[in-house]
Amino acid sequence: MAYVRNLPEYPLKIDDHKILETAIKLYLRLSNTDSDYNSTHKTFMEFNNLTELPSLYQIKSIISKFSGVEPVTHDMCYNLCMGFTGPFSKLDNCSKCGEVRYNTVSVTHTNGCTKILTTPRKQFSTLLIGPQLQAVFHDPTEAEEMQHRQRRTHEIFEDLRHHEGVQETYNDFLDGSDYLEVVMEGKIKDEDLVLMFLIDGAQLYRNKQSDCWMSIWVVFNCSPDSRYKKKYVLLGVIIPGPNKPKNIDSFLFPGFHHVAALQHEGLPIWDALQDTRYI
């Protein structure tokens, strides 16, 4: 999915890619995306006599398929004690509070057979970092921005050689000895991606208890002027509240298990700037 560069399959006429491109750009450029898209969609349909402009649900599905970025959901304790992941994935009850994992419903068919159906009582979502990083590299401008760390690291070592190992300025974490030492040890290479991870509670409504917990990844391959902009601050996990998660590691497990796999196997990247693929 990471390397798909054509538009995804969609029930539009083959000649209507321009409409699809317009809808994608419209959705991505709106600030209050969902409500604004619905309003703009209605106006477009009324005044431009369009019958095939994708709905909000359709455009979200299209963008997910096109980018390869889709949430991964896992069951969790109703009281936010833990996520049913990793060593807890087979449990039917929370090991801390004892709350059941599933809602159960009995369904009796006309032939007299009774079937028990189960649905998770509560779930949380993880956005895996790999597909998000692959999507960033699909844009030539952003792919060039992602080369900042590599360029700046080479400049720093060149300056150190010219000044006999003495560093004159410290402007960024790239200038720090902790970073430069791991580069010299070969633990961080030119093609590697350096990320910062943060997690905290988010109060979504004024004067109310925090409604959810969220984590983010900040891409440190970008320049200091860019790395804290929205496009380079990537979502990790979204845990619905209102309580504070007790076993936070169980909620972070899917995302970090994914990162561990990438560290072991590598992340395939298609760089739109250089039109090259590498690990």
C-alpha cells in the first residue's frame, strides 16, 4: 500500500479524477474539516450541479486508502484500567477491576438454535507510525524537508573538523553531544528517522475532566522551523476517557510493537523528491 501512486478504486467514472482530486484537496485544506466539508459539499452540489462529489464518509475512506494510514483498534477495559493487548490479549475480564471485556447477546433463530454474540464494550485506536511516515515522503516538498537532519549532521561534522573538534554554536538537539555520539557509533545513519514520543491527557471541552489521552510522534528529521507544524506532528494512540489509563504500557503496546518491528526489519520508503525506494 505504501507504494501505490495511482488513485484508489472508487465508483466514479474513469474520467472524473479531477473531481476526486478537488474533493481531496478541499477536505485537507479546511480547518474544521468535518463540519466545513459537509457545508461546502452541500454548496458545491447545489450551485455547480454536481452529482458525484464524494460525501464526507467517502472522502475519508478514499484518503485512508490512498495514504495507507488507517487506525488499528483494540479492545480495552471499560474503566480504562488496561488495553487487551500483548500478554493481556486473551483475557475476557480486566485483571485489575474484573470488568468484562464483551457485551453478550443471545439470539434465538426460528429453528430453535440459540447463538451468543459478543461485541467489545470499549475500544481504543492506534495510528501506526510507519504508514504515516511513508505518506509524508510521497510529497516532494515534504520529502525534501525530511532531509534536514542528514544535511545538518554532515555540516556539523564538517565544522568540527575545521575547528579541531570545538563546537562554536548550539542551536538544536542535532548540535548536542548525545546525538552526535550515537551518529559516530553508527547507531543513527543518514537514512534513519529520528522521532520524539509524547503522551498526555487532552481536555476536549472547557471546564470538564479530560475526555481522552493521546500520544504524538514529532519527526526530528525536519528543521526546527517545521518539525512542530501540524503536518509533522503525527498521532500515535487515542484512548477515550474520562479516567486516566492505569496500565499505560498495555495501551502503547501496539504502537511500540510496530516500531520495534520497523527497527528490526526496516521501513520501505518511496521518496517522491528523488523518485527512489529504499529501506
